[in-house]
Amino acid sequence: MYAKVIVDISNNELDRIFDYSVGELSLEPGCRVTVPFGIRQIEGYVIDLNDTTDCPIDKIKPITARLDDYPVITSEMLSLMRFMCDRYHLRVIDALRLFIPAQMRGGKVKELSKKFVSVNPDIDDPRSLIKPSAVMQLAALEFVLERGEVSLSEVNANCSAASVRNLIMRDILRIKDVEVMRTPYNNLTVNDNNVRLTSDQQAVVDTVLSATNKTFLLHGVTGSGKTEVYMHCIAKVLASGKTAIMLVPEISLTPQVLSSFRARFGSRVALLHSGLSVGERFDEWRRLITGEAVVAVGARSAVFAPLKNVGIIIIDEEHDGSYTSESNPRYVTSEVAEFRKRYNECNIILGSATPSIESYHKAMTGEYQLLELANRINKRPLPEISIINMCNEVYNGNNGAFSVKLEDELHKCIESNNQAIIFINRRGYSSYVMCRSCGYVAKCEQCDVSLVYHKEEDTLKCHYCGNRYKALSVCPNCGSEHIKRGYVGTEQIAEKLKEMFPNETILRMDNDTTQNKNAHLQILGDFASKKAKILVGTQMIAKGHDFPDVTLVGIIDADMSLHFADYRSVERTYQLITQVAGRAGRDKKAGTVVLQTYSPNHYVYKFAVSGDYKHFYEKECNLREVTKFPPFTRIVRILVSGESEIAVRDALQAIFEKVKAIAQNDKRFVFLNYMWAPVKLIKNMRRAQILMRILPDFDGYSEIYKIADEYKTNKINIFVETNPNSLS
Ligand code: ADP
Ligand code: ZN
Ligand code: ZN
């Protein structure tokens, strides 16, 4: 018998299958093994077993050992691996590595076992074996007898350790190793309010449960009770003996979410996310693969949960950018979920208050089935949004970050002992250029996306076509010199608030204040317990949190994401405003939202204020169709990187010529060009890119992959991405 083994080394040249002989080992596909490789022993995965081999027999070496007592890659995951390698052009080993906890590889994490002590059951009267004068030994014996089985550390803490050792040596006490699971957030207070579904919720649950092999898009306004719908569907799926996967954006995996799932499903839930310790993650993963846990709750990577017989996959906040992996291995979570749906013949729910244009388009064209929850639970109104034209503030001599209205509302809110959230919109590293007097924003003449100011070259660049423009010093529209570049930071805003409210504590949440593992939970906890009345933050505070006393939400710079140089900018702005505004007035108190903008007439604000997603979608969709952006095209980028600028340029040009030869005879290519990447240098690697936009019916991607592959070497990395979340 011969095994086809993928060795655990990530290297373009080694991403091949090697044959080994199995010998006496009992193996199945998916087993982790060690094999001789050159002069080393390394880990690998058996992906297939055969009676024959094409290799010369004298070249074949035997597998050294099998590593675990169960196959760590299930057969579903082996199929998924093939799917992902085809679809995303991944290295096999990079795909496999997604499926198991990182630290398990190379044996960096192990099962945790604890030593337990009990009295040897073959001894009838253990007391008689101990001299009456050995008081300490007798005490230790009594301690264990009383408890039956007790951990060695507890015995040692309460009795004389020397006496315990003596009793163990004489086989009066026995030790055994018992495996213990490290359970994350074990001390979360569990408090389940198992509610009665509203008729709207019930209708959604019934539709999902009566279908198979379907993807639903659940469009439910913020506070419409989507989480309750998810939990009811999961409960029904579990009752039928199947398993469930629940995905949440990393940032909204708060203790609130975790504890509500724990409360409902108890120890049947396993949590998978980056905040866990290595040991906890390993144990949660093992509870899933052994079937001890049947619900996986986690961020993006939990879509790879090693569950068998999956009955439902739920992706909450489906529009969230974190569901697309932006670094190798690149994949799209919903596409992996679709694969698992087909494999398991189950359903998918994609849920959002603000679905992505692409998903909604699929719902409109019949690929997904649309479900709606149009009202908040108990019909609480959505908060009222006031739009403040910041150009008027500048005109009236107010050059600060706060409009008069927002400052007034803040005072009212604090004086009435309520809480406020100040949101600072801040995306990415780049900055757009805008006139603060008239709101003019510099845009690319060809692509209609905002230009990005590149300080080192003092030019404006378009990230979609590479065109360059001269940097502005006066506004071409009104002649004003109030040109704004870049953004205000959370720190500045927090300082300003401190001046306005010297007696108040201001909490700040951004990348700087959340470096520590649990910092973000700590800040949210402090705000929830009303240790502060004002919370200032970035995107991180936009999602999922339920603070009943928040009556005011201020959005400092709503335009920030609007003019981000990305075709999805408008969509993201709509999503952000809706999400942030949804933080206000969630409980019994009404909420106010003050939205500050320099482009008050932009259509996105009209639709966001009225909460009219459908008309927003129609407008946005029309624009995408005209400008030929997704979902009407696919954006494909070939990213070439390497240390040598010349080598990168040569590879890029060679690939470009070959792609151009294809594109010239194919009307489905609506754009093709090559350029340096917006971020030209990362970690000493020069980066360049070929960008194309291609109509959806194009099917020649394998040819493009093949061309890209030809130029991969150990000095040049090449990745092909489709519809990347951001171009950087
Ligand atoms: P969404 O995820 O759609 O924003 P949530 O699931 O957070 O909404 O629900 C909002 C609030 O309504 C939560 O506090 C939740 O406990 C409550 N809720 C949900 N469904 C019901 C129901 N059927 N009856 C009463 N309260 C409910
Ligand atoms: Zn352009
Ligand atoms: Zn101007």
C-alpha cells in the first residue's frame, strides 16, 4: 500500500504529492504522519491511499509514524481542499493548514491532562496497612477516601506531600491521568431568556427549516431579532441530529454573543476565535472533531469547523469585509460555505441589516432567496438622523470637528445622565482630498473613484487605473484654499471632548487602545457598566453592541468612507451609518443621531436617513452597471512581489503581455492595465499589479492562473485575487 502525502512545508516547488510506503501502519486519508524528507523528519498529511505507485520502487521510503488516533482532516475537508485549490489557486498545504489549529502542527500544543488520586480498589481495608503512628499518612488516606477521586494537586495542597508520595509508592493510593478540556470563558454567567418568536420571526424560521440546499439572505433591520432567528434554526437542526456553524465578524464576538449561545446550547457550543489561548483553541477544535460539541461559533475561520453532518451555516453581518481573507491563503467565506452546503445538503443564512450589493443582487436574480424582518422587536422606532452640513460650519467660522448641533446634543445627553457614542470614520491608510468650503472631492476622470494623496510623491493617484494627477493647493471648483487632506484621529477628538466635559471620563476605542488581547472587551464592559458616559471610537464600536442608555450617536466625518478610493465606498458608507445609528435608542429611550458631512446632498445620506435600503440598492446597482464594477464584472488582480525591483518588473511585463494577448480577442475584458501596487513596498518586497475587470460570463481563469504560475519562482511571489476587499 502506498500513501500520497503532502508535506508540511509551504514552498512553491514542494507543493506536490509524494508517495510513501505504508508498511504495517493503519492509515486512512486525512491522517497526520511523520515522514523522512531529505535528511529530516517532517509532518505531512495522507491525502490518498493506493495499491500502486508511479514512482520507482527503490526511491520510495516508508512513513515513519502516524500522529493522531483519528484523521485530523475529514473527507469533506479533503474535498474542500481540492475545491479551494482550484478556485483560489492555493497551495495544497496552505489550504490544509486552514483546517487545523496552527499550534497543533509540530506538536506545539498537547492535550492537557491532570493527575487524579484514588484508593486502590483491590485493597479491602486500606487503614489497616498504615501504622497508627503515621498520623500524616492516615490523614492523607482519609482525605482521599472521603472524596473518592481527587486531583493530586488538591491532595498535596491539603496533606503532607511526602506522605502522599509514600502511599502512592506502596500502591495504597493510585494515580491516573484524566484529560481535562480548557474551556474558554468558562465563567461567563449564563442567563437564557428563551423568548417567544414574533410571527415575523417564526415565518422566517419556518421558511428556512422547510428548505434544503438553499441560501437565504435575511435582510433584517438592526434590532429586528435576527440572533433569535438564528438560535431557533440551530436548535431545530440539532434536534434532528445535525450540527451547525455560526459565523460572526471577529470584532462582534463579544461576551454578549458568546454567553447567549452558551446559555441556549450549553457545552454543545465550541468557540473558535483568535482571542482564545492556544490550548483553548486546540481543545475546542477537538471537541468539534470528536462530535462532543455540535455548534461552532466563531469568526471567519470557523467556516472550517471540523463538524460532520452540518445542518445549517449562518453568516451574520454577511456584508462585513472581514469575511474575505486578504492575505495568503485568500478565500471568500461565503464561497467556502456554499461548498459545505452542497456537500452536506444543508442551508445557509446570510444575515444583515445592510446586505452587500453583491448579495442583494443575487437575491434579486434568484440565486439567493430573500427573507425580510422589516421591523424592530416591539416596533421600537429607528433613531432619527440629522444631517449637518459641515461646509456651513466652516462658512460660519466654526473650524472645529464638532458642529454646534452635535455639541448641544452632547450637553443635553450628558446632563440627562444618558450615554453618547462618538464615531470616527476611519478606513485604511489612505486619504482623499477635499475642499472644506464647497465639499469638492478630487476624483479619477476615468473611474469615478476618489483619488488618493501620496505624500512621498506629492501626487494624487487612482488605485483602479493607476492614473496620476497633480496635487491640489486650491479648489478647482470654488478657488478656496481650505483643502483638507487626511483625517482627524480618535485621540484628538477624545482630547476635545475632555475640554468640553472636564468632569467626565472619556473612553476611547481604536487600534491603539486595543492592542492587548482583552482590551476591547474591557472598554465595552466599562461603558456598559456606565463607568463613562462617552465612548469615542472607530469602526470597532459600530457593531452588535446593545447599550440601553445610549441616546446619542455622533458621526464625526461620515464622508471618510464615502470618498475612499474604492468602488464599494458608497455601499460601505451606507452600511456604517446604519450600523452606528443602530446603536442609539435600542431600549426604551429614543435615540438621536447627528451625522456630520461635507457632502450633504449625496444620495447615500438620503437613503440612509430614511432607511430605504431597497432604493439605495437600485441606485447603487445602476451605477455599478454603468461603470462596470462588480457584480457586473469581476475585478481580477495579479499581484507580483519580490525583493528585486527589476525581477518584479520583468515578471509583471511578461505576464501582462500574455494576458493582453488573451484580452485583445475577448470582448469580455472591459479593463486591463499594469502598474505598481498602491503600497509599493511591504516588508522590503516590491509590489506590482495587473488589474482587470472582466464580464461575469468569462470562464478562462485557469489560463490566467497558468500564466501567473509560469513566473512563480522562489524569488517572485504571485497571487491572483478576485474582487479583493481593498487594493493595497
Ligand atoms: P438584530 O440581531 O436583528 O440586530 P437582536 O437579535 O440583537 O437583533 O435583537 C434585538 C433585541 O430584541 C435583543 O435584546 C433580543 O433579546 C430581543 N428579542 C429578539 N427576539 C425577541 C422576541 N421574539 N421577543 C422579545 N424580545 C426579543
Ligand atoms: Zn482611475
Ligand atoms: Zn471648493
